[in-house]
Amino acid sequence: MSTPVLEVRALVKRFGGFVALNGVDLHVGAGERLGLIGPNGSGKTTMINCISGALYNDEGSIIFEGRDITRMAPHQRTRLGVARSFQIPKPFRSMTVLENLRVPLEYAAWNRAEHRHITDEAMAVLESIGLKHCAQQNSAGLTQVDMRKLELARALAAKPRLLVSDEAMAGLSNAEVDEILEILLALNKRGVAVIMIEHIMRAVMRFSQRVVVLDAGEKIAEGTPDEIVRNPDVERAYLGE
Amino acid sequence: MKKISPFWIVVVAVIIAGLVFTSTVKNEYYFNAAYVVLQALLMAVAWNVLGGFTGYVNFGSAGFFAVGAYTAIALDKAFGLPLPLLILASGTVCGLIGLALGYLTLRLKGVYFAIATLAMAIVFETLVVNWAYVGGAKGAYILTPDSHLWFDSYIQMLFMVMLLLALAAIAVSRYLNSSRLGRGLAAIRDDEVAAECAGVPTLRLKLISATVMGVMMGVAGAPYPFFVTFVDPVSAFNLFIAVNSIAMPMIGGTAHWIGPVIGALLVGSLQEIITVTVSSELNILFVGLMLVGFITLAPQGIVGLVRKFRGRKP
Ligand SMILES: Nc1ncnc2c1ncn2[C@@H]1O[C@H](COP(=O)(O)OP(=O)(O)OP(=O)(O)O)[C@@H](O)[C@H]1O
Ligand SMILES: [Mg+2]
């Protein structure tokens, strides 16, 4: 395994007395495609919230490209190269689709921009994700599918080194799932590591080089997609005793 | 862009019109009325920086305004400073209060933040009521300085001062609205978590926004003592000031810098007309009704209505 992009050590997150994450370790290699799965409420989104800084973890540490980012503000993490999409889309509702992308381009990627043709760059991202036709449309009026694409597009516009996609495919048709898969694979080819959270097993299995399984805030399995499919613990977690 | 934007041409034209106004019109009533409208405009533009652009509703505008006024009263009494320095001092004091308010956004959002701003205004009012040096609850008389530059009267000069302050505030607000900074503020208003995750330093931007608001409101309050020549806590901390500061941007439209300008000119002028033709008591009722009407029928204000009819963004 190459030097990790992300290394999460013994992460603990509590909500009051409830332990949502109980000492989870996670590492992502450079340019790796990692699938993160688990039943509803197992702590996947909480994990992502801690990695992106939307929530602060109670114990444990998070190292990104060799730097301890555990206490860093979310916007600084994004500037370093950690980008995420939200499971429940959070578009900037007063802005057009294009303007939505201007925000990460102007803030997260500002210092790393090779040139400052923000509109061109935003259009390029929209083109790659198939949203070019609604660039001037108000983001609040998008369809569910386009809203999810916008989530991804906005994360991509931050020019991440690590992208975390939180159920970008929920509720999409088969063809649309394939479309998003292609986008993520193409991004990965450019050297960006990706953590994909997904309930659609077909997509996870096709995409991931390695899969990590969470259940009730603990990591219960880790391995190649094939190993995970055959793992009895995973089956038990999903189907119950 | 080498071309001079139409905005600056309008600004210069307004300044010239103001100067022509002062040299041709003699009736002081018009300057009084214009001053009142411009003061409300400045407050509305200020409120909108934090309330409209950034999405943090401030109910305590009257507190900022009054602290601006009382800072001027205290410094005038203590050192007899000239008006420009008083304006600067009031802007600084209220800017610092705005900065403190900005830190509150770390813990308080939405309605809780709004209530905190109201509480802040009440705290300041209590302090002023108990501050004998500036007159306490009884209020203070302020002597209007003799000198009024080349203007015919002091009110003419005050009118011109307020016009310049209002124009400056509009220019700042326009810059905030259309720059990278403005997009960051809009992102905060739309979704603060998503803004952070898109790389927006939300705390820093909220601090800037709250400070700018504070400076503008303090500056709006500084000349007020010389305008009315008698200030007491009841008039300086008047609810009407706070209501107008919210209502005017809401009626004009909060998302665009022109919104509070349109709202203030429209509502402010109508208020002056009602005061003259009917009574000043009816004003607050009138604003209230207009506000309710706009919130229910046109929540995006006049700017939103125009956009809708044009079918695109202006
Ligand atoms: N802000 C919060 N406050 C309190 N409890 C929370 C909070 N966020 C998550 N939880 C709880 O933590 C647990 C893990 O939630 P999380 O959203 O991480 O699950 P998930 O694996 O993403 O589930 P899903 O597949 O449904 O998205 C759940 O029991 C949830 O109710
Ligand atoms: Mg989730």
C-alpha cells in the first residue's frame, strides 16, 4: 500500500450518551477507490462529517496527506483538498447552478487555480458531469437527479485530492447510476482518491478496490469486494441474526 | 474593464444634484425630510449587509444607531470634536460592537440570534439611561455649531453629509454584493455548512459583514444629535428605527444591493408624505401593513417582482 492520503485513527464520535462511532480506523491510499458501506444509521455520514470537519470528533485523530487536520476548520480542510458531497443535497438556493460552482472555485481552489477564468472552469466541470444545459438555471428548481449531480459538481469544483461521495446515487435510475460511476472513475483516473458511500451494491462492487463495512459505529469488515460479499459478519449485519 | 460603470456616473450625478438642491431650495422642510429619508436609507443598507446578504437578522438596529448618536454626544461634550471626527468615532465604536455581534453567530443562529440582537439593544439602552454625563433618561440638548461651510444653513450641510454617507454605504454594499466576498456571504445565507465545505471561511466573513453593518449604523447615528438638537433614550432607541431598517430592505428586496435603496426611497418618501398629510402616528401602521403585504405576496421584494416580470436576472 502506498502512503495514505487519509488516515483516521481510533475515531470516536458521541451524540450525548449515544456512541455513533466507536474507535474506527480508516485509511485511504493515494488514488485509491474505497467503498464505505453499512446498514442505515451505522455511522457512515457521521464518519464523513468528522473527516470534512462538519462535526468534530471526540477522540482519535485524522491525518490528511501527512498533516493532522483533526481540529482544523472545515474550510481549511477543503482548501487542503478534502471535498465532500452531501447525502441530502445542500445547494446554494439563491444562486444559479454556475454560481454554485463559483463558490468552491473562488474559495477552496483559489490559490491552486492555474488561471482565474472561473466561469470557464465552472463550465468545464458542469460539462464533465452533464449539467451544462442548466448552468444558468436557479439551483433550487433542479430535479432530484440534477440536484445530486450538482452536489458532486460542487465538490469537484473544489479540486480535491480526496473526494467523499455520500450516497450520490440514491434514487437514481440504473442508467444514471452508471453515468455517475463513469464520472467518479474518470476523476479517479486523474489521481483523486475517492471514498464512495452507497447502498447500491452493484455500484459499490464495481467501483471499489477495497470496501470497509461499518455497523453500529464499528468497523466489522474490510477487504476486496469479493471478500466482503462472502463475509458472514457482513451478511449478519445487513440481514440481522 | 476601463469603462466607467454607470453606477459611478449616477453617484456623481446625485452629488451634483444634491449641491444644486442646496443652492436653489430655501425651504428648510425639504432638507429635513430628505435627511430623514437618507438616514433611513443608510440604516436599511447597513441592515441588509448582515440581514440580507448574510442571512443573520438583526432586530437591534436602533441600539447601534443610538450608540452612534450617544458616542457623538459624549465626544462633542467632552472635546468638542468636529463632525467628521465624531462620525469616525461612532463608526469605530459601533464597528467593534458589530464585531462582537459577529462572534455571537458562532453559537446563535436564526431566531436565537435575532433575539440576542434585541437583548443587546436593551442592554445599551439601560446603560445610556443610567449614564448621567449624556443626560441619562432626561436626555441631552446639543448645540448646533455656528459654522456650516458654504451652505446657507446647518441643516443643508447635514443633508449633504448624510447624502455622502448614504452614497458611500451604497457603494460598499454594492461591492460586497457583487464580489467574491459577496458570493461567500450568499453561500453562508443559503447553507452555512455547505459554504464551509466549499472552502468559505464562514466565521471571518460573518465578522466582516457584522462589522461593516455596525460601522454603517454608527455613522448613521453620529450626525443625529445635531439634526434634532435634543436626544433622549426613547427617541434614539426608537423601535421605529429598527422596524424601518428591516422593513425597507424586505420591501425593496434583500438579495440585491439595490433592494434596500429602492425600499428606503419608496417607503421613506411615503412616510414623509403621510406625516405631512395625515399624521406621524400612522407611519408605523403603514410600514407594518406594507411589510406584511410584501412578506406574504412578494417575499423577494420589489427586486424579486421586477426579476419575475423580466423573466431573468437584472
Ligand atoms: N447530529 C446528530 N445528533 C444526534 N444523533 C445523530 C446525529 N447525526 C447522526 N446521529 C445518529 O448517529 C447514527 C449514525 O448516523 P449516520 O447518519 O452517520 O448513519 P448513516 O450510516 O449515514 O446512515 P444512512 O445510511 O441512513 O445514511 C444514527 O443513529 C443517527 O441517528
Ligand atoms: Mg448517511
